[in-house]
Amino acid sequence: ALGDGQRAQSTDPGLALKHYQRALAEDRKVGGGKHQQSIRGKLYKVARVRATSLMASKQYERAKSAVAIAAKFGPVDAQLKKVKKELEQKALEIFNKGYALKSSSPQRARAYWKRVLKMVDSKSPAYVKAYSYLNENVTVDEDED
């Protein structure tokens, strides 16, 4: 798995992440965790690059996931903070698109707001707004979270 991750790192960072995560689990089981630090470093490095790349290609939900993986294996540095800030800005833009459609096209508005929930964490102002509007006039059974 480690070798597969290294081979995929430059051509398919998403695949590399999967291989490194598998290598981390295998090392824990088989190797007694001897290579944990090294593999965690590789996961962090690839996830940071992947987060930036996904953000640039407007794959916001996947960028959020890559940021979370990077944060799990290393510090939230300036690069990751920038991606998180950009995600928040985009989430607010998408929330506002939904808000503009609230009366004329409520289903489209809800689709925008549901996307916001997948882009940022639950403490985000955009998440809080989207969650609030999604749950407005909804019974407890239909809670969107």
C-alpha cells in the first residue's frame, strides 16, 4: 500500500491518499506501528496539495474532506487556513444564491443550502445560516442534519 501511494502521489493524489490510509492501517496491524510517523507525514503532505487542487477546480465538498484529512495528520498551516477561508467564502456565496431563490424556487434554494452543509463545518456561519433555513418550517422528522 505504501509503494502504491508513492507511485500515485504525483498522478492521482486522491488514490494516493487511499493507499496511504491503507498503509497506515496495515502498519498498525502488521508492523506494530513502526512507520506511522512517516506515513502520517505523507498523508498530510498529499492531503494539503489535494485540498488546494480541489478548491481550484471548484470541488468544494471534496476540498473540505481533504482539509479534514490534512488536519488529522498535521497542523492547520497557512495553506490549509487559506483553503478553509475560501471554502467559507464560497459557502456564503452559495447560501446567498439559495436565499435569492427562497420564494421563487424553494427546492433549488434548498439544494444550494444542502450543498453548503457539505462544504464547511458545523461551526461555520454559512453552515449555521443554511441549516437554519433548511429547518425553517420543517417538522422534527425532516431535520436536515
